[in-house]
Amino acid sequence: MSRECSILAEQLNRNCQCISLDRVALGRALAGGESGADLAALIDAGRPNLFADSAVFVGAACLQRMADIIAAIERVVAMPAWQARVLAWAPSAARHAPKAAGVFHGYDFHLSANGPQLIEINTNAGGGLLNAALAQAQKACCAEVSAVLPGVHPAATVEQDYVDMFREEWRAERGEAPLGRIAIVDVQPNAQFLYPEFLLFQKLFERHGVAATICDPAALRFEDGALRHEGERIDLVYNRLTDFGLDAPESAALREAYLAGAVVVTPHPRAHAVYADKRNLSLLTDAAALAELGVDAATREVLLAGIPRTERVRREDGDALWARRRQLFFKPAAGYGSKAAYRGDKMTKRAFEEVLTGGYVAQVLVPPSERVVGLEGQSIGLKLDLRNYVYRGRVQLVIARLYQGQTTNFRTAGGGFAPVLTVPMMEER
């Protein structure tokens, strides 16, 4: 599988240090509409490491392998037996079964000697629209980049795909009724790191004839059978909350409207429950559990080869887990953004005690691969992961994140979001 994932791609990630990002072109891409200059300034001032200067090279066979793993998971998630199993530990709002599928599922991978390994699934993965702009701002800085740069999706194509996705979510629930207003909802949205993307989405929706607002869930009201913000009826909520079950007090109006069928919410609690709860990974990597659920042998083979073995943490297994901790990565079951996650070889006894009491999973550690970049005249090795943005099982866009430290953080000089350039399989011949 290492060969399938491209020897040339690995060499390019080590040796090609040219700067492919045209920051002037990026500014133009971000400024596509009113207040664009303000948006670019917002990113420059508070998020200087949001975008990496260098692209990441990935072999075409490696991209196909990731798509195969995603397709295998989609087949399992569609099974009634799977949904019954995982809903048993899900929050109550997840019992509600909307027809909408949920936008921006994010499948995150590390590249290993055995090929891509799925680290986790997210159901409100951020960065999709920011990366559409980033892809538009790449330049052919060397012959190697020039050879594969035409494979980058044009921003306009990706943006239209995203708009069509939201409209499909709406049609799944409301048929041909007009979509009037979307609310982009998160807690204190203007304080969120990806707030610039909220602004981009607001402009994108408005350019396509749909009114859009950005608001805190506490500002929503469920009145007269409708969800409202400052008196305006909200038809669809683009949900950026990490309150996955809509259980927080500030989510009360949104939860009530959602369960009453008065608003379309995407992504929604059920999507998180059946895809993104980290405990689900313990089933996806358990051969016996998969067989018991009725998963076919070919799908089981793909899952077991493509996802690191994951287990639910139990206090009675504490001694054994502590002994194996250097080979494990610990994540909270309902976690997001690598918060409260621990690499076992860096863990203290105090942190381990938190893990034993906090509803964690332990996943076999798959170290990330590297992208070497030039920074201030030096060559710096940055870790990388790959994110697949997926809608209804179809991969829309693949991007990379470059970083130093235990997890992605957007604090690393030279790091941040990076476009993925596909290296064709023919180069192995």
C-alpha cells in the first residue's frame, strides 16, 4: 500500500519546498463580494497561520483508497442494525430521523506505511469554503507543481457544489417549497476561529438568492410554529455547534423547533450519532461486532485494514491501558477539534485518571506523515493529515492540514490548510 500511495508523492513532500500560494490571488478569492477586504484583514490579523504557503502531494491510488474506506463506512451506517446499535448510546435528540443527510461530513486520515488510516469522522467539519478559495489561489511555482496543478478543482465549481448540497438538504425535507432564509449558528460566532468562513457562507448564500444570518443559538426563538431570529423566520439552520445533541440550555429553542419539524437542521444530532461519536470506531474496528451486525466480508476487510483498532476505555482495563499507552491515542467519545485528546506517550498519571473517568476511547497510534516546507531559509518538517469533505457518500474535496505538536492547531508558522495536489498513478510505472 505504501507504493500504491505514491513514492513520488512522498519524495515531493520531502523535497519540493516551493511556495505555491499566491496570497494576492487568495485575497481576491476571499474578497469576492462586499466587505471582502475586511474579511481578508480579519484573517491576516487574528489567524496568520490559517493557510499554508505550500501544497501537499498525494498519490491518486491513496485518494482512491480513502474513498473506498469512506464508501465502506457509508454502507455500514445505512444498515438498520448499525443505527439501532449506536443510537443506544446517543443523546435523545438523535432518535429523531430527518430526511436530510447532513452537510460537510469530514473524514480525517493519516498516511502510514500501510496506506491511509481513518483517524476520526466529524459531522460539522469546518474549512470547506475556505479551502475552495485556497485552491483558486495556487500558482505553478516549479515544474512538479505545474504538472499536477490543473487537477485542482476551480473554486466556482466547488462553491456551486456546496450551494447545491444545501438545496438538496432543503428539498429532502420540504420538496419544492422556496428556501427563504438560512441561519449559520454557533455559540458566540464572531469569537469563533473560523468566523471568517461564516462570513463567506453568508455571502455565498446571498449571491445565490437566499437570505442568510449568523447568530448564537441563544438568539433564536421558537414562536408560532416557526424558528425565528429577530422576528425573521428561519427555514434552514447550518449547524456549526459542538453541542451535538442540542442539549445545552442556549440550544433549547433550536432543539424544540427541530424536533417539531419546524426547521431543517444540517448537520443534525442523528448524523453525529451514527457517524461521528468516537465510540462508533470501536465497532468499526471489531471484526466480531461487524459480523454480528451483518456486515459483509469485503466491507469488513476494508474497514479493519483502513481504521486503527479502537476500544472503549474502561476503568477495569486501566492497568493494561497504562502499560500500552505509548502505542495509543486517547479521545473523548463526544470530542471535537482534538480538545481533551491525549497522545499516550505524552500522558501524565493525572491526565490518565481523567481518561478513565471521562468516557474516552483509545485508538492505536498512527503517527502522521510529514511535509517539509521552507521557512526563513530553513527546512522545517510539519505533520500532515488529510480531510475528505463528504456529502451523501461522495467526496467533494480533499485538503490537508499542516502543523506541529500533538494535534492540528493552526498556530504553527508555515502550517495551516493546504491544497492537495494529485500525483497520477502512471508515475509508478
